[in-house]
Amino acid sequence: MRWWPYALLAALAAVNATSPAVLALCALTATWMLQPWWRRGVLVTGLIALNAALVWQTPWFGLFTPVSYVFAFRLLNWPWLPVGVGAVAVVAGTAQASGVDNPFIVAVVIAGNVVPMCGFAWFAQRAARHEEEREDALAEVQDANRRLAASLAENAALHERLLTQTRDAAVREERERMAREIHDTLAQGLTGIISQLRAASHASDDPARWRRHVDIATALAGESLAEARRSVHALRPEPLRAARLMEALSGVAARWSALHGIPVQVTTTGTPLPVPPDAEDALLRIAQESLTNVAKHAEATRVDVTLSFLEGEVALDVLDDGRGFALPAGPGGTASGTGGSPSTSGAAGFAGGGFGLIGMRQRMENLSGTLQVESEPGAGTGISARVPVAGSRKEPT
């Protein structure tokens, strides 16, 4: 489009150099083709008119119609494209039919140019439209891919945040678990060892008493060491390795009774069924914590521990006949607080706001269970922990 139309026009002008009119029209055509291409319709219309004038002067300029075709196809849009192509085809057919006197033959020649060229224009427009649709679809796919990539990046960032939050929650939960384990095992064991060693220091004049206190302190140290190892390895409670929950409770109660000289009655009601390890762990620890606080604060002469298999749950009740206390009033401070709702400490030494009730409450909350504290001054204290267990059923006692 830059040089060959001018070369063709120059060659045709040279062939017809004897005609001043043809030379003038050729010069005007060359000048016309130098117009800016943004004048699409004006440029093509003038070029077709000049091509027709040249053909009228001499049919040889029918050879210049390919230039007009190219300009029409490149610069005209639908629906003007078939109009322009048809006009060029008429000029080409007129040049081809020059010298023919029969109007019918002239019409056939012109139609033989117009019909195929207009059909080609239609197919070219259809192909161009399909190409535009394909490009639009490709652009939509690329845009969708960009949105998908952005969404994947956002999801990856969200996933990373969720993983971070999950790790943080797991770390917090493990810290709380270890705090409960240390409080329920090592702290209590060390407290017992210290009390026994102090008692032994005051019994130096009685070898039998001294030996008994030292033996108890040694046994407590061994149990504490075993519990420490179990906590480090995140194993099940040591008493539950070789015994069921009832037997483990009986062993804990027997050792506590021997240590403190307070009788403990352990009773089971209902039909024993398998209890999940985490529920066994929680109930055993609550029993240990309750007995420890009885020894510290209750001044009791008797303790009853009852393990009940009820319909849909397992219940642990620890009841002492000690001095009791008045539960604080307000939400969660009634005589029967549930699920760790008391914000202040309760029975058996909870009044000091220690970790015991917090640990019990957390254990029950983790298992969707409940924790109840009942006490009155001079009427003893009761701790009741209930854990849902699938498959449990109520049995007559």
C-alpha cells in the first residue's frame, strides 16, 4: 500500500502518455491516494470515482481496480464494505466489457464481477467478526485468569493466616494443657513430698514415723516423675495405662487416703461402658484436684467419690463433709454453678481464686461437659463433673 499502487499507476500512465486527460487524472489519483487514511469513506469514494473516470478514458485502467479493491477492503466497515466493493466491481466489469455492444453480455460481465466480490466481502466480514469474537473471548479468558490468579493469591494469603491462627491456637491450647498437667500432677506431688519431709523432720525421735513419712515422700516422688514423663510425651494418664477409669480412681483415692488419713469411699453406679481417653483423663484429673483441695481446706473426716454411667453421659461426684463455705452471689455464683461459669473460686479451697477451678472448667469446656459446685457453711462441699459419652444409658442403681 506504500509504493505499488503508485508504480502501477505510473506504468499505466506511461502506456497512455499521449492523452493529456489521462495524465491529469493519473496525477489527481496519485495525489488523492496521499490523503490521510482516517478519511476512510471519502478516500475510497474518490478513488473509485477516479478509477471509473480513467476506465472511461481507456479500458486499460481496469488493471488499476485491484488498488481500489484493496483500499475498499482495508478502509470500509460493514455495511459499507459490500457497497464499496460492488462499486469497484462495476468499474472492473465495465473495463472488461469495453467494446461489447450487447447490453446483456455487458450486464453478465458486470454481474460476474459484482456477485463473487460482494460474496467474498461477506465472507471476509464474517471471518473478521469471528476473529473479533475470538479475541473478545480470549480477552475474557485472560481477564478471568487474572481474576482467578488474584483470587488464588488471596486464598493463599487467607490460608496462610488460617494456618497461623491454627498454630497459635494449638500453641495456646498446648500451653493450657501443660499448665493443667503441671498443676494437677507435679505441683500436687511436690506439695505432698514437702509436707511429708516436714513431718519426717519433726519425727526424728521416732524412727518408725520417720521411715513412714520418708517412704510416702519417696512414693510421691516416683509418681510425680512418672507423671512428668507422661506429660512430656503427651501420653494418657499413668493410672489409666493398665486400669480402667474406676480402678484408676480407686488407686488415686487409696493413695490419697493413706497419705492424709481421711477415709474415701469410691462407688460406681450404672453399667460401665468405654469412655474416651480424653474424658477419662479429665475426670481423673478433676478427682485428683478435688481431693487435693479437700486435704488443704475442707477439714473433712470423710470423702465420697461416685462415678455414674447415666443416659448419654458419665458423671463424677466428689462430696466431703468438711466445713464448706458460702458461694458468691450473682451470675455463676449460685449454689450450683455449671460449666465453669463461676468467675470466682468455689468449694474445697477455690475461694482463693487458684488454678484448680480454672483447670476443671477448661477440661469440661473442651469436652462440652459441665462442672457444678455446691456448698454451704458447715454442710460440706460437692463437686460434680458431667461429660457426654455416646452409647451410655441409664441403669437402675
